[in-house]
Amino acid sequence: MSDHSTVTDPAAEAQARPAWDDGEPIPDADTPDGNEPAPAADERRHPFADLPLEEDGMPAGEHLFNALRAVVDPEIGYNIVDLGLVYEVTKPERGYAHVLMTLTTMGCPLTEVIHQQCSVILGAMPGVDHVDVEFTFSPPWSTDMMSDYVREELRAMGMNI
């Protein structure tokens, strides 16, 4: 008589896994030795926990500006700050961050994606309750606005910049 509880075919199980999954447990990034449990989500440090705040309870404008380096233009693969797309980040009133930026082309199909990423990144910063992203095409963007390293890397990839 056979036991029909859980019988698995190792070959079928391996086929059902994604190619990157070798079946080995993944060590927890927060516990390199694997002996200590990872802290609960509410016990983990906030990524902006050490960011100094100004009198308005928000980070300085330059910190808001630099945080936008986490927003990558999906078509070009570089962040919007180093691409020269962000013209300014201001704090018009307590809790509000305003981003004035442009896009590489008018009618860019990824406008909403970039808008959403800006809102998520800045909205995660302490004291920021509302993010307004304003797109402008004056002045129009040009490759001269890119950081030198971006321009050089794109040239190295064969782009005529």
C-alpha cells in the first residue's frame, strides 16, 4: 500500500521553479550569518531616518533634489537629475514639495511613470505630505543639460551626443 500524502518528482519540481531559483533557501540580507531573525518591518530603520530636517519639518531642498536621483528615465536608463531633467525642487509651504522638470521629448509616453516615481520618492521623505510635479518645456531639454559622466557613457555606447 502506498502513501499518497506528498510525493514530488524532483525533475518536475525543478522545472516549475524560475530559472534563477536553484531550490536553496535565500539567506536573509539583514542577517548575513543566518542566526538572528530579521527585524519586523516596523522595527527597520526608515531609509531617510538620518536626514536632517529644517524648521518646517522637511528635509532641505537640496536633499529633496538629490532624492530624485532614485528616479530613472526608463528609456535612457539614467536618473532624471543627471539627465538634466529636473530644473528645481522647492518647498512652497509646509508639507509640500514642488518639482519643476522637463522631459527629453514633448509627448513622452512615460510621463506618468516618471511623475509617479517622483511622487513616491519624495512622498517617502519625512515631513513631505504632498508632491506636485510640474512639467515644462521652457527651456527645452538638450543633451548639454546632462551630467558629464552621463554624456561620456552614452558616447562610449556609440550615441552621437
